[in-house]
Amino acid sequence: PERIEARPCPPTMPRLHARLHRNLTSAYSTVAEEILGLILQSAVPTTLPDAPDDVPDFRRLPTNITLRNNTNVTTKEVLQDVQQFASNATVESFGWAVLTHLALAAIIIAVFEGIRERHPLVYSANAFGYPAALKFVPSRFGWVRASMVMKQKQIVHSVGLDAAMMLDFLVNFRNAAFVIGMSMCLILAPLNYYFGNGSAGSDQIAYITIENTKAGGWLDWLHAIAVWGVVIGLQFQIGKKCNKFLHYRFSWLEREIPKLRANTIMVTGIPPELQSDRKLAEFFNQVFLGGDAVQSAYVTRNTQELQPLWAKLRDARESLSEAEATLKANKADEARPMIGLSCFGLTGKVDSIEHYTKLIEELEPKVEEAREKVKEDVANGREGAYFCSGFVTFHHHIYREVALNLRTLYKDRDLLIREDPPEPKDIVWSGVCRSARSHTMSTLLGYALLAGLLFAYTPTVIAITSVAERVDMGALQSYWQGLAPTVGLTIMTSCLPTFLLMIINACGLLRSETEIQHKLQIFYFWFLVFLVLLAAAFAQDLYGFTIKFLINPWHLFSLMAKRMPSATNFYMNLLVVDWSTDAMQLIRLPVFFKFNFYKRIYSEKEAKAHSEPEDQDYYGIGARSARMTITMAIGIVFGTLSPPIWLLCALSLGMKRIVFGYLLVFAENRKPDLGGVFWVFQLWGIWTACLIYTVLMTSVLYFRSEGWNGPAMITAPAVPYVIWIMRRFTRSFLWERPPFNEIVKDLEVSSRERQEMTGQYVQPEMLEDWAAVGATRSEFGATRSRR
């Protein structure tokens, strides 16, 4: 050290020191501290890097270094040792991640095998309806075979088109990821390894990636060609599945929708002069030349005083039913259920049955009085007695199709908007019974809250991931680095659906639970795109990036080209995390605990009804569809940069197909269906990933040669090509309803084959029969009320 002149340490060097030191094993840490200390004192780069993660230029290091124990080493040996240990740490981190999540998945599946046979109502309640698969379910690991033998038509008929197409998405893109991944690993990976110039440095995993190739070399041409191969291959795959989807969609519209829903339309923006059941029915009869087309019409009532009272009465009746069941389950007569009247029980406890019986006796006359007042206001035509939405049921579904396809029905296009109605039990009446002004204000508030959540959530996610990376675990550092950052990101993104649903429900924007799930899918997908796909580029400094992007939008592409290729190891570890998290869903822990709790009070069949469905934030079809899409998107965006990512993506999608192929068909209750809406947005998500992919690869190839070159000019047209495909997909893919000639082709058959449906399009608080209320009330709403 006495022979080396001390110089000021550049601002990037402490970060370099911390990053290199974390990659050293504990056995080497003592000597490494001295060596790196010498390097930091003596290194003076000719130019400081722009990005803090870039490695400085060590051209001015001394040739020889003398350690404190008088040992002479060369600088080349020092750097080789550091690279070797960093390389070993990278390989070990990925290896530990694979072994850990494989072991966790195996343990979870073993536990599932042990409890599946003991609780058939929780894990295989629907198996008796499928003779072809029933023979496999009782056997050891027979659930895997059972989930694979079900045909697409059987799945559509049993769980609905939305769930069936979600499973079909997993099958098709698993196959696509495997084919593309094998092509990449057999062609690009060996070429990157054998003909690369060693640019990957100490990262052995990166030897088969684009990071190991010479910038501007001939291998860039192959990567440019691979970009077009991926885009055209995915276009062919999606186009082929779209044609099959149209067949399933139109068949679902013709036969799977119950008769009441197939003959009904939902109308919003009803003008004041049509706000009554009679006037609305007369208007639509006049549309059909005065014929008797309308069977019934219902305009939503203003029940602002009635609804809170009715909700209290409903909850009291449910609580009384639960207290009576608890008393029946108790063996001792004196062990009557008790309830505290204050939060902390300061006022003592009272008998639950007596309390709720008295409360019901008090509420019933109030509810009846409020209901009669609403009926009186409606009968007298009092102003404000109606809201501006309602339902019209026709005698035949052909009238419904005509009404939906009419472009101009009223002088104002913002009024009398016709839509497909949800199922009666799926309706969120708080969203239906809203004025247009209230809906607009709630929409603006909702988007403002979503923007605030993004800007508040992003630093939290990055901070947790960074802390996980920077904690020194000593001898377990490789194990920690392979698990902690990706597990931290997975936990944080798993909490997102809960916050998103809180915003959606608080604003009351949507009219059905299934529509809420679809909106959750959209919001959750875009959050995952930003936090998962693009986090490697600019999420670490969201505010700084926003300012730089507004000043110079070109900064986005340079940032993507510099940072995203070096983040492929992180995404490999992230895909491995899916193996254990997907296996964990097999156990259905929330439903399992609720079932065993209610089983002490009710019969097993009633306990099953009270424990279903599973929580619809993380386990709903919206969040599941978004996570499946982002898994495939990781393979698309980073697969060409690092070919093994494609195979890991295929394994993850294959695992999801086995798990959800069993859960959706054999374990979980059937949910209300939108007829493939979730699948269509999943395809839109795939094209969004393709757009990010083409922009990324063009940026990488452009900045590798510091300007326009042949490879970059090859990939650049892929960007507008994908935009054109997305535009064509939106405008030309007419999937919502079949052509009119298909609708009228076989009227008698389609009408005769439709099934009947319980429930009616009437606000539940206006119904006096509680049995009818149970058929109309949302299953998900009932579950939330029980919680």
C-alpha cells in the first residue's frame, strides 16, 4: 500500500465495491477486502460511466499489488479471482433457486395428496360429474391425469367459456414457448457460446445470451431474424386459435346462456320521459313496429332509504341462522351462542339468538314501510323515483339481437345505451343504480387513485427488492440472492389485486362481479407490465425517469437497451418462483380453513356452501389471467436475449395448466361467465408484450453499434407491424356476437336448447320473498357479507 498513491474515489466505486463484495464467499472475504480496497484507491477511470451499474475502466490499475502480508499478486490475478467468485455466485444462486422451489413444490403436492382424500368436498366435489375423469381422481397423483383428459367442449359445458379458454391459453402458449425455446436453445445459444467474444465476463449463465456476443458482430443479424420469427410465429398461433374461439363463442351465445339472460338487455342512460316500466316497454314495442316484442321491463327504483335498512335485515337474518346452527351443533343446552355489543366487549355479552330475533322484529316493519313508500312514489310518478338504468326482457332472443345491433335508437347517442346483461345473481346493484354524473365523478376518482397507487407502490416494491439484494448472509449469500429479490417481488405483486379491488369497489364503477374481475385483469396486467417487465429499466427511479422522459423521450430506449439485457438472470429466477406459488394454490388454504370452521356449525354440505368461493382478489379469474399473461410476456420480451427463459416459461405455463386444470374443473364452484372476454384481453396482452419486445430488440441492436445498422434496420419495421396487427385485432376480430344471418338461421333449435335460470332482474330489496332474494343475490356479495 505504501507504493500506491491514494487518489479520490469516484462516486460509482463504492457501489461497485458493494456489488462485487456481495458475490464473494465468506472464505475469501478477508483477502478480498484488502484487494478491493487497493483497487478502489488506485483505480482512476478515464471516463466515468453514465449508469451506476456500469463497470469502470481499470486501465490505470498498477501492474502488481503488495498485500499487507507482503504477498505480491498481479492485478490480472485479482480480477480473475473476483470474476471467478462472481461467476460461481451467479450459477449457485440460480441453482439454489431451482432446487428450493422444486423442493417446495414437491412438499406442497405431497401435502395435497394427503389431505385431498380426507376432504373430498373441498378438493374434488365436482369429480362425480365427469365419468371419464372420475376413475383417475382417487388414485395416487390421479388428479394430474384427470386434469389432462378433459376435452375442451366438456370444460366449456362444466365451468364456462371463460375458464375453458384460460386453460386453452395455457396449453397453446406453453406449446409455443416450448417450440420457440427449443429453436433458440439449439441455434442461438450454441452460437452465442462458441462464437461470442466473452463480453459476459464472470457471468457463466450469460455465456449463451446476447451479452456474450460482440457488439455489431454477425450474430446480431441472427438475433434480428429471430425477432421476426417470434412475431410471425405468435401471429400464426393466435390467428389459428381465434378461428376456433369464434366457434366456441357463438356456440356459447346460442346454447350456453340461460333463456332469461339470452332474451334480456341492460339499458343505461334512460331519459326522464321513459323512466317507468310501462313507458320503457312501450318504447321498445314501438321500435318493433308496435308488435308485442317485450315480455317485461324494469327500471331501477330509487331505494336510497330502503336499501340500508334491508341490508341490515339481511345480515341479521344470516347471523340468526348461523347462531341457530351453532346452538344446534353444541351438545350442552346451556352453551348458547353469545355476542358482544361493543368492539372490545366492554358492555358485556348477550344471547345471540335473542339479540338477532329482536333486531329482526324491529327492522321488518321499517323495511316494509320503506318499501311501500318506494312503491307509492313509483305509482304516483314522483320525480326522482327512478334511476336511469333498467332491464328489458323480450319474448324471443331475436328481438334482443336486433335491439343490441341498432346504431341509432334515440336522438342522443349517450342515452339508451344497450348492453349484454350479467346474470341476476352476479349483479352489483350499487353500480347499476347510479346517475350518469355520479358515474363520471367516480370514474375520475378511480383513475386518480390508481395513479396514486402506482407512484406509491413502485418505490415500496423496489425498496423491498433492493433490501433483499443488499443484505449480507455470509456463507448463505448465494442462496439468499437466488431467492430473496424474486420472492420479495412476488409477495408485493400478489398483494396488488387486493388494493386494486378496494379502489374498484370503493368507486362503485362496475355493474357485476364478473365485470369487476375483468377490470381487475386489465389494471393488474398493466401494473405487472410496469413493475415486472419494465422495472429493470426505470422503476428504480420512477420520478427521475418521468422527468427525463418528458424532457427527452429518446432516453427511454437507451435505458431499455442498457439495463434490460443484463436483468435476464433475475427473470429466470422469477419464473422459477411460479413453481411453488402455483403448487400452493392446490391446497386452497382459505377455503380449507373456512370449511373446517363451518363444519363445526353446519353439515358438511352447508359448510361447503359457506366456504365457497375462494377470495376473488388473488384467486379470481381476473388476477389469474393477468399473471398467466405476464408469464408468457416475460418469455417473449427476454427470450431472445436469454434463450433458456423460453423453456422456463414453458415449464411455468405447463405447471399452471396442471394445477388450474384440476382446480377449475374438479374443486372450485362454477363462476358467472362472460363468454371468453378474459381470453381476448389475454391475447391483447400478448401483443402488448410483442410490442415491448420489438422496441427492446431494436433499441438493443441500435445502441450496440451506436447508430443505425443492418440488424437494427431489420427489427425496426417489426414495431409498426405489431402496431398494425394490434389495430387489426381490435377492429377486425368481431367476436362479441355472431353475424345476423347466423342468429336467424336456426331459431327454433337455439330457443329450445336453452336452459332455465333462477333469479330475476329486480332489485333484491324490492322482493318480499326471501327465497327469491337468495336466487337474485350475488354469491360473491354473500361471501363478503359473511366475512
